Amino acid sequence: MADYAVLHREQEARSRRTLITPEGVDLSLRLADAGQRLSAFLLDLVFMLLILIAATVVAALIAVSGGLWRIALIVWLLGFFVLRNCYFIVMEMGPRAATFGKRIVGTRVVARSGARLTADAVIARNLMREIEFFLPLSFLAASGADGAGETATTIIGLLWTCIFLFFPLFNRDRLRIGDLLAGTWVISAPKRSLGFDLIAAGRPANRLTFTPEQLDAYGAFELQTLERVLRAGNSEALTTVADTIRAKIAAWDNVPDVEFLNAYYEALRIHLERKLLFGKRRLDKHDR
Amino acid sequence: MSDLEAVGRFNLRAAREAEWHQLDQLVTIAEKKSPRALSDEDLMALPVLYRSALSSLSVARETSLDLELIVFLESLCARAYFFVYGVRTSPLRRIEQFFVRDWPAAVRSLWRETLIATFLTVVGAIAGFLLVRSDPLWFDAFVPEGLASGRNFAASTEYLRGTLYGSDGKDWLSIFATFLFTHNSQIAIMAFALGFAFGVPTTFLIIYNGGMLGAFFALFGARGLGFQLGGWLIIHGTTEIFAIIIAGAAGLRIGWSVVFPGEASRLDSATAAGRTAAIAMAGVVVMLFVAGLLEGIGRQMITNDLVRYAIGSTMLLLWLGFYYLPRRTADG
């Protein structure tokens, strides 16, 4: 059975990219997945639309109250132009290198070489957005407004958009055409807070003991899966995991699930970490 | 299990957690506001805290199986790294750099492609002129109906003269808007972006754009309005056509780099070309904006042919000087 630990490791390796800092540490960045990319972009579209609507209302109010409809229209047109072309560029040039949408989903733009993200790269990746998205959109809008039933134009426009839209799905690095040309990629670097240590002081003392054979049943992958389950605290999952472990090590049927799992987690981690200090990293239960 | 065995792991969290949180706070402030929101002491402390967090990460990876800790440190170190080694200039400073240095330098580096694009435009214009002269039916092939707006061989000379001066019932604003935002930007951006299809669509677009010019000259020239059309075009045309030529040059550069990458890999070569071309394109947008202003406002106000020629030529000289006059570089 090709097991989960191997699959998980492969998946991690696929989504991680090496970036060695000048200090010599590998940051092993995680690429943003397609879902994050798409939701960030949709969020940005919503923001742009909201800004546009607000600006339109303001412009309309000015036009109506002051009778300055020409100036209001010019300002609106210029504003639209600036919004469409500069929203992404200006925000990605900032120190956070991310638009509002990207901030919310916790991604940012990074130069593929690991060097500083330069203005030209940001401009290049976002100008290509013009042909990837806005141009076919305006074609569609134009042919829709004509109402002349130019289905050929519409279909070609849709096809065009689809090619560019799905391009990130067809390469390992999840690159848009714009990323390809600008030498950038988008990584997932969310702000995180540090949760408590599951073996922290102040928790009830551990009454349960395990034999070395019982602790040898699992490796690091299972330990960290157990950590996730304990942190999530879903009682159904806890019961399932507890039953599985009990069956494997044949012990402690009489202890409540959570207490048993916490105790086993603590014992297993201390056991595995001690081995780690001696240079033996046990990746998963098949790893001997 | 005694607590003694857990000493190594507990030490890392207990000993360093305060520093991590301090670093986290500083980076958050820098990300949310700007690096300037940090005090001098904070700025001095930041690199130290960052290196300490990196070393914590190395230690945690080698000695701990606490997933929460490792994930937290990885994320913290990545954020701090991008701040410490990231952007150092403010957006304003970057914009200034763009106007003073990057934009003219990018256009200058495209000089070979610019010459080719100019040549293609001229060839297109001559071809358009000759074709329409030989058979007026060609006019409709070069100029789409929406753009011609009644200016064709069926129109009277008086009507054509009217389109060159005065606003012939049209509002200057609508002309300004339609031209600036649809036609020019589309041609320019398409000429650039389609470059990566080996530059072939770009070449066609440039020739076609020239052909349209030639067709207009053939039409107006046939009615003895060639000189006047020149004035009508040149006031914004030197800026606008130059911008479209540069956009075409940017597209050609990308196409060229994909077909003939030289020593670099095809991808690296396209990336290098894409970045230069992108800067030039940002400049093209600025040029098109200026052209739109000249067209929308300048041309409606100024109806004297000679003044139009003077303004157009001055603009051309300004652009040429801005791009190609030798200047001192920042690094000597």
C-alpha cells in the first residue's frame, strides 16, 4: 500500500521551493496553490469593482450638484484607467508585495531568483494581465453590446481567456503568463501566531507509561498527524485515532480518549526527539 | 518520563519565544504601515532578531518534532527575510526613478527594435497610400468603419475639411475618451503582449497601423487636403505613433528573445526581455496619455496648421531628447 506518509512527502516536495538566504538557511517557500491564486484575484476584482462603484457615485454627485459633468466624466475615465492599470502594480510594489486580495489569502509575489522584487518585474507581470484577462473581457463586452451576434468573436474571446486562465494549472510552478515573463512566482506566506506547545508545563502530569516497543510503533509523520488531530479537537476524529493507536499498541483501553492521546503524544515525541538528537530521524512507521 | 529529558525542546521555546514575538510585531508594523513607522532602535534590532529567528528555525528543524513551532518559524523567517532583503525604496522614489532613469533607459535599449518598427510603419504607410491611390476600395480594408466615421471616398471635400477643424457636432470629450482608452491602448498593449508569439502578430499590427495612416493620406491627398491632414495628425501623432512604435518594438524584443535566446535559456531570455519591455510599456501608457490630451484638448483649440506642425515637431524633439540624449548615469 502506497501509504499516506509517502504521498504527503511527495506533495510537500512538489509545493516547496528552495530559497537559501544569505545566512545559509533554506526557507523552503511554499507555492500558493491554484485556489489561493484564484480567490485572491476574485477578491481583488470585487475590491476594484467596489472602488469603481464608489467613485462613480461620487462623480455622479459632483456632476449633478455642480453641473460639471464634463470634468466629472474626465476624472471618472482617468480614474478607471488608473484603477485598471495601477491597482495591482502599485500594491505589489510596496514592502508587502501583495494586493488586498493576496493579503487576505496570505500570499505574496516573489522573484523566482530569490533576489529583490523589482519594479520592472511587477509591471511586466501585471501588464500581461491586460491580455490575459482585461482584453478578452473588453472584447466580450464590446461584442455583447453590439448585439450583432458575433458568436465567433465571443467564442475566440472565451477560448483565449480559458487558455490564459488555466495556464497556471499546467505547469509545476503555478505560473501565469505574466509570472513567466516577469520571472516571478506567488508564494504562500501567511501571518501565523504560535500555538502553545502540546507538552507545555502546567498540563496535568502524565500518569501513563509506554514500553519502548509501543513507542516504536510510529514515526514523525504519524506524530505530527496526531498533533493536528489534537489541535483540531474534533471528538469523532479523536475517538477514531485513539482506537487505531490502542489496537496497534494493545494498551490503555480504560483511559479516556483525550487523556490517552495526550499522554501517547508526549511520550512518542520525547522518544522520537531523543532519537533525533542521536541523528536518527524516523520519518514514518515504515521507516526503520 | 522526567522533565529533564525534555529540556532541549523546552529551552528553545522558552528561551526565544519573546524574541520571535518581538520580530513578529516589527514585521507586522512594517508590512501594515511602512518601514518608516519603525523607530531607529527597532530598525537596528530587526536584522539581529531575524538572524536569531533563522537560527531558531535551524535548531527546531534538527531537534524538534513540534510541527506548530516549525511552521510558525518558517512563516516568520520568510516574512522577515522579504522585509530585510526586500524593497528598500518608497513607491514615490520608485516612480521618480522610473521617470528619470528606467523609462528612457528601457526605450534606449530597444533602439534596434524601434528602428525596425519605424521601418515597418513607413513601409505600411507607403503600401497603404499606394494601394488606396490605385483603388479607393482598399480604403475600407484599411480603416474600420467605426474609426472612419464617415470619412471615406463617398464623403464631400467640405465634410472632410470639417473633420479636420472644428468639432463638427461631436463633443471633444467623446473623441478624447474613445481614442485614448480604446483604440490606442488596445493597439499598443496588443502589439506588446502578442510579441511572445514570436513577434509575428506584432509585425502585422505595426504594418497595419502604418497602412491606416497611408490610407488616410491617400484619401485626403486626393482632395488636396494632404498638408492639412498632416497638421491634424502631427499635433498628437508624433507622440501617439511614436508610442505605438515603441510598443511594437517592445513586442518585437520579446518575440526575438524567444526565437533567438542566445546563451541564456529560452525562459531566462524571455524574462530579461519582458522586464525591459514592461518598463518601456509603462512609458508608452504615459505617452498615450499625453497624446490623448494633445488630441482631445490641443487639437480642438488650435486650428492653425502651422501651429499644429510646430507643436507636433516640438513634441517629437522632446521625446527624442528625453530618450536618446546621452546623460550621466547614477553609478558613474
